[in-house]
Amino acid sequence: MEIKDMNRRTFLKRTITVALGAWLLGMIPFEKIANTLFEANAASDTEPDVIIIGAGVAGLSAAYTLKQNGMKPLVLEARNRIGGRIWTDKQSFDKPLDLGATWIHGVTNNPITKLAKQQNIQILHVEEQDVVYNKLGKKMTEDHLDALEKKYDDLLEEVADIAEAESDNPTFSLQKAFDQVFRNHGFTKQELLELNLMVHTNIEHEYAADLADLSPKLWNDDGEFGGVDAIFLKGYDQITSFLAKGLSIKTETIVREISLGEQVTVTTNRGVFTADHVIVTVPLGVLKKGSIKFSPALPARKQQAISQLGMGVLDKVYMQFPSVFWDKNADWMHYMAADRGSLPEFYNIYKYTKQPILLGFNAGSFAKKAEKLADKEVVLQMMSTLKVMFGNKIPNPVRTKITRWSSDPYAYGSYSYNAVLTNADDRDALAEPVGEQLFFAGEATSADYFATVHGAYLTGIREAKRIIEIL
């Protein structure tokens, strides 16, 4: 069975090129951009044609597309800001830092790249220089890493074969497939440490979930754009701020219920709104939590998709230090912890901002446990790992910022993944409209590009086009 590379953010130079039709590149008529200001909490002069739930990138791209086609969308957002899981912090540090989405994953033909270029938003192509430290804090050689990568690639082939053989077992997980391969080879403890680092970095951090929660057949059933990754030196919120210009957006408006009838009625903490069509763009975690009541209840096929898809968590810990004590030229610094999920990964912010900032990550169940700790305890855990890597004399951070996406009541996670019980058509089922009134967008509804900004962005345009076609 053929294995396709899984990573949107590559480790040890992994890349894939995915070709797109021209229709993806010409969705938004950039020449018609309005120059009016974003109207936070603005009231519409007339009743909206379409109500959009959520001012993340999916909701904003839908609203922008509708408005450019002469319609009157109204966006309802529960938070006191726009952007959703795009959240740029401009207060905590000397440079804007993204607490949610950070990268354009694959710049070639990526619609976010095109949007940034059209609006003269600066992006910076980033490299993938990885440094790996073993449990004693010693760097692994390039030759060793090359051999490890080859061994890991071979294991993925075996894992795929086992997954295929167990395709009729609904409870079989990716963890079980790896366990079987590891048993078959009888690896040493050191080999297992090294392979578990590859597994955690390439899979669990990429998909924000433990192996035990991932589907052995569908875990990497997503597409990629080619080329390098890129970051926004002045923040990802430049994209959402542009899309929001001139839109009618009511923030701090929490949707409680959506009822279908002659019109769609949306009940919120700030009153009742009606329109002919509604696009729901809230994260999968919110749908799984049942925070919004649907009347009548959603079709069984859609409820099943919500239940069977997974919502992962990838949390960030930004730490600013008095000075740089790590490799200034490295991009990613990995630690080979005895516990596979224990603080294995740091990103060098200094390389691109010249600020002495490191970004640490927690993923999956380890992240959920860390969210229950006080900030001080999380930082102490990070520092204990850094001291193994760089010595006990390194300074303590002078500023920190920690995310807790799994505890966020308007997200309940970072992005979706294909869980053990996920079916191949669950994302299509989640994306299906309910009649000609109720529509769904967001990264979880993207079969090709789930868990990405460009995936969410394209689904917003997709649903706007559905409504335009109806009218």
C-alpha cells in the first residue's frame, strides 16, 4: 500500500506538491475590494440575506464573498475579537506573535499566499533546519538522522499494510499498528526512543492527537500544497483583518439555538436574528460539545460525522529570555524524551525576529494535562527540558504566554483529525447543507485540507458559492 507523506510542516525536509485547478485561485475578485472600515458590533441597515456564525477565517471568507456578490451578510461572533483560531498577540512581547495558526503550509498555489500577495502583506519563507538532542542533551549527527529517517519511512510502509489488514476492525488504532510493527522488529530501547521522537513529531504534533486516537487508515488522508512554509512577521491577523473590512460583524454574540422554518431563526445572548440562510462555521469542538441547539435536530448522518471526527489540541508556550542560549541558526529543536509526549519540540523565533524567544509545544493528551496546570508549572516543565538540552545555567524567561485551546469554550481544541471511528465520507457529511437554509463551513468540513487555514478559507468560499447558486 502506498504511503503519502503526512506533514504540512515538514520534519527533515519532507515535502509534497499538490496540484490545484485554477478555480481555487480565482474565487475572490480582488479588484473589487471595498475600502470601508470593519464595523465591529455594527447594526445592519436592513435584514441580512445570510447570517454567518463565527468570525474565523471560514466565516469571514464566506461573508466577504457574499458581499462582493451583492448580498448582505451578518456575522455573529461569540468572542470580543475576530479571527477565531487565528489570534495574533500584539501586547505580550515586543513583536506580534501568533497564538493560533502560524504558518502558510506550502506556499506554492496556496490561496493564502495569493491573498497575501494581492494585499501586499509581507510573508517570510522559512527553512527547516532541525537539530535533535538525545536524552543526555547531545546533538545527533546528520548521518544518524538520515538513517533514522530511512528506518521511519520503512516502518510507515509496514504500518500501512497492517492498517489495511485490520480495515474491518472498527476499534483498531494507529497506536496498535505501530505497536505491532515495533514488536515484530524487537527494537532496542534506544531505537524505540528515536523512533518515538519521529512518530510524535511527524504525526502526533502534526495532527494534534495521540496515536491511540488516530485512524490507522485515514490519519494522513489530507492533501498538501508544494513549496516551503511561510510565516507572517506582523501576524496572521492581517489576513482576517483584510477579509473583515466593511463587513457587519456583531462580536460578543453567543449563539444558543438555530431553528429552521420559513426563515432561519438564530437565538443569541443579544437577541434573535433571522435570515433566509445561515452558515455555521464554528469549530468541530463546539459542535461536539453541543453548545448550539439545532431545531429540528441535525440529520443523523451529520450527527454521526460530528461524533466520529476528532478534535485535537496543540498548545503553545512562548518564552522570551534575556539572551539567546540556543543554536541561532536552527529552526526546530527536538528533545528525545523518555516519555514520547513530553515536551519534545521547540521553535526558534529568534531566527526570524531577532528577539530571544523560544516557542514550545504540547500536543494531544499531554497538552490536555498541561492545561490543568498553572502557568508557572508549565514553564517549569519547559525549563527542565531546556536545561537538559542546554545546561543548568541558562536564564529563566522574562516573559511567557501560554495557550489552552482545549479549554477554550469557543473552540474546545485546535483543529480536527481523523479519529479511530472516522469514516472516509464523514467530512463530506459534515459539509452537507440542510436543505437550502443551513450550511456548514470550517476546516473540519474540508476533506482535502482539514486542520489548515487554507482549508477553512476555501470552505467559506465554497458555502458562499452554494448560496449564490441557489439565488
